[in-house]
Amino acid sequence: MKMIKYIAGIWFLLLLVSMVSCESDSEFLTEEPETFYTVDNAFTTSAQVDQVLVSIYSHLRDLWANPNESGWIFVFRGNGTDMFDVASIRKSSTFNNYGVINPDNGNFYENYTTWYYVIARANLALYAAELPQISWSSEAEKAYAVAQARFFRAFAYRNLAELFGGVPLVTTIFTTPKYDFARATRVETYQFAITELEAIEADLPETTTKGGRLVKGAAQHNLCELYLAMGTQLAADGKASEASAAFAKSIAFGNKVIDGGTYSLMSSRFGTRKSVNSISVNVYQGGVAATPVDTVNQTANHYWDLFQEGNVSYQDGNKECIWAMQVDYAAYKAEDKKSKLPYSRTYGGVFRDGAKAHTTGTLEDVGGRGISQIIPTMYTRDDVYADKWGADMRNSDIVLRRRFKGNVAASPYFKKVIPWTVFYEGGADATTNKNNSSLCYPISCKIATDKYTGLADGENMSNLFRDDYFIRLSETILLRAEAKQRSGDKAGAAADINLLRDRANCTYKVTAADMDDNFNMILDERARELVYEECRWNTLLRMGGTVATDRIKKYAYWPEAAATLTFNYNLWPIPQTVIDTNKDVKLEQNPGWASK
């Protein structure tokens, strides 16, 4: 079993929810039964405090992996940005038609409230940790519990500030309704998160023996991002000297992670499949599991190793992993049906619809049982690897699989590699081609595998059962590169990007001249390195200006975005429901959204 048994704290939280609801019942106000629980007496052990923390780990795992396939989480993970869109069969769930996107859109409300859910739990853990009846085995145990809770609170505010700007800062628990929250500024929100993380940096361990729990590097990485984000906002506010100081702090915290000796890029073969020099992906006639009729052979490399089962966490020997969610097949079978990565299903292509005359099925030859909940845009799948950018390990066939053989006997491409012109232009008309190419696209090794776990137990090829990254060192390097560029050091930024390009055996290395003032180089390299990992909305909105809207209009898969995005914005709107509920203090709407 993994270190964090996510299901463990659910019973206690349900009890806590029930006792809070009891506070409003009049009979309990007049009677005082011995079994009446309050926040003050429900906690009796340090283990119960830890269960609240475990529930936050669980919430974040579900927010990243999205085992329930919630549409608003796909938006959080990037649907509607320059990198991701929806397939033709899911146009009703588009997040690119600004004729229907406004502050009432439920995606904004769900994303906003999920972070206050984290904040509420973190505040509860912090309150409970100080209760006099709680006995701790040591001061260090208590300090680590408090550090985790404050990290989660800071992490939530970082996400809120990047997406929504300044928000109300809630640092305590409430037992009665409150309707007079006031917004802090975006800089104040970033500063609150910075203060939280700097206060607990020393109380987080450098490493842990088992995976999943927070470590010092996770705080330092977030401080690198927070100072970068705050500096960007300060610069936009005309406070150049304060912005410069923030960028310097961002670089300093990036240095701690990158140059501190704990973490390093994995630049040679490692892990559970280190001895595997090549793999063979079976091709099944008609997409039916039987004796394979052919194979697609691929050469393994160390970037592919990063995403193999048993290779992700630091404790697996992966020195690039700073913080990973824990996914465990044994736990999935026994009790935790959310302990899975449904990536082959949710991110995988639907070749059986888009190219059914040539290839079909739901097996490994087509990347598993994909249903295209969200799809990579042409920018993500092809443009970032055009011309001189193509010679890149991240574009190798085993990492971003581009070769699919026909498995339909009547096809002229039966047991032959199907050209992408057939996938993209093989239909009878432009509309058909556009629809088909939304269903057929290269399949990343991050979302599919040649060896699916659980098939003998009746599982299909929908889920991966490996840990996954919350933070990987490569993102820290990209954050430091951006901070250097914003500080005027384009050569230093290029050198940081080349750390990743060297590791990926790229032929072309960037120079200071490549570091354009619109940060396209940074954004392109993030797309190459962090596809299916980063939360792209956070990145685009954090950068400010018209970065988000310019790139959405340029790269969105469907034309509705360019046609309907007729205003610029660099923040999501405060959900209208939140504004309406906060009746005693007016919450100002973000620019560009008030008249939507």
C-alpha cells in the first residue's frame, strides 16, 4: 500500500460534517447530550488531525487525476487554452465559445470553491492542532502537521490568485454564516501565500522514506512560482523596483531546488524498465483482442522512463520528482476506486470513429480505450515540433506516438503505417476532416502504455495505475528561466531552457535571441516538456497582459474562440454566485467580465 491511504479519513470528516449541521438544530441548543460533538471536542488524537490532512491529499489527487471525469476539472487542467480543446463529439462541453462563457458559468464557480474547500480543511487542521487535548509524539510531529496544513492553504491561495486575482483571505473556521468577505489585492494574496510557505520551509523534511507527503522542495518550488507571479503583477502595476526584488527572490528559491543537490534531471535510463531497449505495440485485426497480426516497434529512452509504472516517485529513484500523487492498484481493487489515472480514457483519441475505415478498437495499438474528453490542439501536437524543433526526444515515437498501423483488413493501409494526411485530410469534405482530426492525434506516453495493469482482473485499457507528478524539477527550471528573462537576463533564461533541451537530446539549442518579449519561447517549451502535467490556465493568466486571449484566439482548435472572444482578459471572473451571496460587502468583478 502507498504511504497515503486516501480513504482513511473519510469517516471522520463525515462525522465532523454531521456535527456542524447539528449546531443549527434547536433541540441541541437546549439539550446537552454527552454525545454532542463540536470542533473543540471531536478531536482527541494527533491521528485525527492527520486524517484531515490526508483528506486534502486525496482531494488534490482527485483534482489532478479526475477519476470522476468532471468537466470543470478538465477546464482546470487546460481545456479552452492554447493547448487543449474538445473533440467534435463533445462540442457541447466546449470552453472556447465566449458567446456562452460569462461569470455565471459553472466552471468558474467549481474551480473557485474547490480551493476554498482546501482552505477550510487546512484551517480546520490548524485549529485542531492547537487544541489542548491533542497529544503529539514530539514537537517535530506537530510542526510537520502544521507545516502541511499551511502549505495547503498557501497552495490554494496561489491557485486562486493566479486564476481569479485578489480574493478574500480566510484564516479561521466559521460556525455561522458570513456575508461580508472583502477581496485582498492580487499582490496581497500572493504575499499571504509567500509568508505561509516561508514560515514553514524549515519544518518540512528534505525527503521522506515513503512517497506522497510534502517535502521542503515543494514549498521552495511554490515560492519560486509565487515570487515570479507577484513580480509580474508588480511590474504590471508600475512598481519596477519591487518587481525586480521579487524576481530575484524567485530565482533564489529556484536555485535552492535546482542546485541544492537533492534533485536532478534524469538524463540516463532508470527504473523498472531500464533494461528494455525497445517495445512492441501489438496490432490486432479489427481491434479485437486475439493473436496480434503485427507490431509497431519503438526505441525506449530515459524521458519515457519518467512515466512508467514504478518510476514516478522520488522514492523509486526518480530524482526529478519533487512531489507526486500516490496511485496504487492494490488499493484500487480493495477499497479506493479513485486510485487510478483514467488518462487513456479521458485524453486518448477515438480512432474508431475518426479513422474507422483504417483502424479501430480500444486496445493498445490505438492508445487504449480513449473517448477524447479533451484533445491536444494542433499547436500542442504538431506546431511546437515543426521544422528545427522536431529533433527532440519528447517528439520521439515512444514518447509522442505518431505511427499507427491499419488494423482493418479492407484498408489499403492494413498492417502499414497510416499517413497523417489520411487522418487529417482523408474525409470527403472539410467539415468531416476537421471532425476526424479532432479524434485522431498523436498519443503521449504520459496517457497510454504498452502494458496495462489489471487486464487479468477484468480491467480494460482505460486506466493507468502509476503515481503522477504534482511537481517535477523541469517545471522549476522553466519558472527560473522565466524569472531570469523578466529580470533582463535572456541569456540565463536560454541556458535554463537548454538544460531541458540537452536532456531531451534536442539538435537545436536556444539562444538569448530566441527569448521573445511575449514569452512564446517559454510557453512553447512548457508545452513540449509539461503537456498533460501543467495547469495551463494558471500559466497563461499568471503571465498577465493579453497572453491568454492572444494565444487562445491563435491556437484554439475550433473557430468559435476567435469569432466570439472579442474582449481581452487576464483573470477569470469572480463567479456571480459568490458576488451575489456576499450580500453585505460588494465584491468587485474582474476587468472585462462585468458586462458579460
